[in-house]
Amino acid sequence: MSDARHIEEQAAQWLLRSEQPDWSEDQSARLREWLDQSYSHKAAFWRLEHGWKKADRLAVLGSGASVSAQRTPTFANWRRLAIAASVALMIALVPTYFIASRDISGGGQQAAEQQFSTALGSRKTVALADGSKVELNTATIGRALVNDRRREFWLDRGEAYFDIVHDAARPFVIYAGTRTVTVLGTKFSVRRDGDRVTVNVIQGRVKVDLGPSRPDGPSTTIGVGDTAVADGDSTIVASRSLEQVERAMSWRQGMLTFDNATLADAAAEFNRYNARKIEILDEQAAQTRIGGTFEANNVDAFARLLREAYGVKVEVDPGAVKISA
Amino acid sequence: MVDDEALGAWFCDAILTREASLMRFIRRNWRDAAETADLRQEIYEKVLTGARRELPRNAGHYLFAVARNHLINRAKRAQIVSFDLVADISALADGSDLYSTERQVSARDELRRAQAGLDLLPPRCREVVRLRKVEGLSTRETAERLGVGIDTVEKQLTLGIRAMTDFVLGGTGKIHRWSATARATAGAGNDE
């Protein structure tokens, strides 16, 4: 099933439930949350709401009126098929249930903290107990605690991409240096460079603040296509396109993408992935602007392209790649 | 920022009224017909994301610019495209008929359209939609009336909402049934 169709089905379910007499405040709040997760959800819901409302015209046909000569309800047949459908529905719901379930281990016991790490230049995807997935980038250390009451992740070093399963009752909280990132269910990345924390969002909404110990501190909520960079007590938000934010996550495919970056920044980025470091020897080379997509682990190819395209001097020895104008 | 109420109203008013044109545009420029509904949904998402800061002044131009860019990006990403196709898409988006909205329709036209949409639904789905829209029954009442489970009613009604919407917005009213449930039901002898 495609994402779009899945979303349309969810939107239709929300819509029909919102029309029922037992529709509650609580459900209404959850619908609001679902809508706020993504403009894709809003588009699907608003569209169906609009179209379905047009069908209200049918009410003038009145109770008992024959709508159509084609109408041939065959209830015996319908009932038989309905049983088959219910059974099929139960089967179909089983995996969903396990993903959505708040406690998949059955008991309410405290799950132990899990630890994860990646070596320089490697990546790893880990699955958490709630069905969420975390992709660790190069040289990253993280810890997770997921049980029936809490979902927490400590990003001690490096960078990770989070694909978090929605659960309004258990917000997913990430501690990264001075910042706390809180989500209900979204897709985004968090990166630490010392005290600087960068958050990129490709789906849903994410709250970035200083955590429970500083409730009065600055709190920022960002959405799809936004990047927040936090350093000290300041947080800067840049609204970019989804494409730009996705580009910042090209490491997930083992690639680095630069758009008008200085060679100094590009070199620093490559150095996160490789033991053999790039050294820029003079200011003129450091300020050269470059763009393109490169394999993160292939310093040699990058150096070769630099020499050919920009005419810089490249000196390769076993420990380092030295670049000068 | 545009608030949700204004954004939603603009979306229904300025964008959804062009859905028939948008679907023609997608079908003309995309060879895989099975993907048109997905593309439409992706384009709508981008339309809303782009309009949330400020509503575009010319919704028609804006919609088709977003649509064109999205098709080009998708084609490039899928690496299935020649630059001829990209050029074609660019040229087509300048075509004048694309910006037209559906003409204003009267209440009588709307009823006729809704009724035609209802007639196109598979029998069981049609009955559930009729009970909801004509008799105003809740899903629980519908389930009791028909002697089936609420899940089943919801399933049919979900389908009905999607198909009716597609039809009243100028589509064919035919909805792809995608879930394991739908396939299993069909396999059990459902003649829909």
C-alpha cells in the first residue's frame, strides 16, 4: 500500500468517526494531533471532508426513497460476506496491533536501557521496542529507554535519524546536550557537534527546548522542511524546503551533499566519516565554494574531483589528504 | 503564517475545484496510471506546505507550478525520464485551460452529481452510504440495521467516502482497493 493511499484511508476513518454521536473531546484532540503531524494528513482530510459534504445533497431524497434502480441489496449474501470480511480484518489488524500496542512485552516491567554505537564511517539502524527506528550515523553513541510508560533516547555523541511511531500517551524525548527534543510521532534527525545541536524535520512537528529543568527557557516548535540550530541559550530556525532538509540527510544513503559550501566545511564533514583526514593548507582553498554529491567514505574520489574541477593542489599521503590553492 | 481555517478554506475553494484539471495534467504527463492518486496527494501536500506562510495570489498558476516541479523531481529521482519529457511538462503547464476551475454548479447539479456517484458504488458500499447520508444513521445503527459488525460498516463507509469525493471532484469514482482485507474479501467471493 502506498503512503498516500494509507493516509487517505486514515483520513476517511477519522472523518466517519467524527460524525458519530459518541465522538468525544479526547478523540477530537487526537484528530487535531494527527492533522498537525503533516500537511499530507491535512490535505487528505480536508479533501474528503469537502467531497463528503457535497454528498449531503442526497438527504433531500428522503428516507425510504429509492435512490437507484440498480439497488439490489441482498442481505443474506451480505451477511455471509461480512463474516468473511470480519475474519480477514482481524487477520489484517494483527501486525498493526503489535506496532501500536503500548506494551508489546505483555507485562508492565521496566525495560532495561539499551546502548548503541557506531564506528567512524559506519552506519547502523536499530529497532526500539515501540516499533520506532533509529538510524545512527558515523561515530555515534546513543542510549534508549522504552517501556510502557516512557520513551527516551540520549544522543551522547554524533547524529541519528529518528522514525518514531505515533503515541500521544508516551511522547518520545531525546536528550542531546543542552537540548531536549520532544515528539509524538514523526521523522527527523538530530545532530550534535559539541554543544551545538541541529534538528532537521521531514515529517510532523518537533519541539526543541531546554528540558524539564529549564521550563522557562526558550522553546521552539518546528515542522516539515525546518531546521533548528541550537547553541547555548539561542535557537535559530531556518525554514527550508523538504528537498533541502532531505539533502542534509543524504548520509542515510552513504552520501554527502553540498550546496555552495566552503571547502573548509566540506572537509570537516568528510572528516567525520574517515580516519584519513582532509587538511586545508591555506585560506584561499578553504573559502573555495563547492557543490555536489559525494560518497562519504571515498576521500580519494573527492580529492580527485577537486583537483580536476577546481584546479587545487592535492597531496595524498597515507595519513592525510592535503589541499592547497 | 496562515491559520488552518483560512488555509483549509482556500484549499477547498481554490485548489480542489481544479482537481479534474490537475488529474488530466498528471495523466497526460505520467506514464504509470496507477500512480496518479499518489502523485495528487503528494502535490497537495506540497501545495499546503508552500502556502502556509502566505496564500498565493494566483492559485491556478501556483498549483500547476507545484505539480510540474513535483513530476519533474519524481521523474528525475526515478531516473526514467528524458529531457524531452521535462520540456513537455514545462510547455504544458503554460497551457491556458489548465487554470480553469470547475464551473459554478447549482444545488440541483450537485444533487445529480452526488446521485450519479452513489449509483456507481458497489451495492453494499452504496447501501451503507445511503443509510448514512439519506437516513442519517450512525455506523452503530447501520450495523444493527444490516446485522453486520461495525468494522464492516466502517470499511464500506471509508470506501464510500473516498469514492464519492473522487466523483464529486470530477474523477471516475473508482477507488483502488489496496488493503489485505479488501483482497481477502474479494478472494472470499465478493463480487464487487
